[in-house]
Amino acid sequence: MVVDDVPSIIHHVSIGVEDLARAAAFYDKVMATIGARRVMEFPYAVAYGKTFPEMWIQVPFNGEPPGAPMVRRRRALD
């Protein structure tokens, strides 16, 4: 595959979620409006795209709530 053959300007975006099943039901509907669909599934993640994974939803690998590291950094700055 040549880079010019890829119709996207980004590799992928990942969004952490607490409830994968609930989030997947939501994103199934949202992504369908732009012509995307589930292209990969794992017990901890779902990938969406038109031909290849461009957006992932996933349970954080460290077991913390989504965004927890960012909240800690923000509090340290305040």
C-alpha cells in the first residue's frame, strides 16, 4: 500500500469508555451516519472505519476510569 492510497489523514483516534457495550451501541448509530461501521472487535475494544480502523473505543488498559491520568495532571497544575 502506498501512502497516497490511504483516504485518511490520520492513523486512528482512540476514546476510552467505561461501558464498552453501551458505547458501542451509541457509536454504531453515530458512525453509520458517516458511512463507517465496525471493522474490528475485541472483548476490550471496537474499531470503526470505512475500510480500515480509524476510530477505536476501548476500556482503558490500566483499569482506571477514562481520563483519570489527565485529571491527575490537571489537579497537579492547579
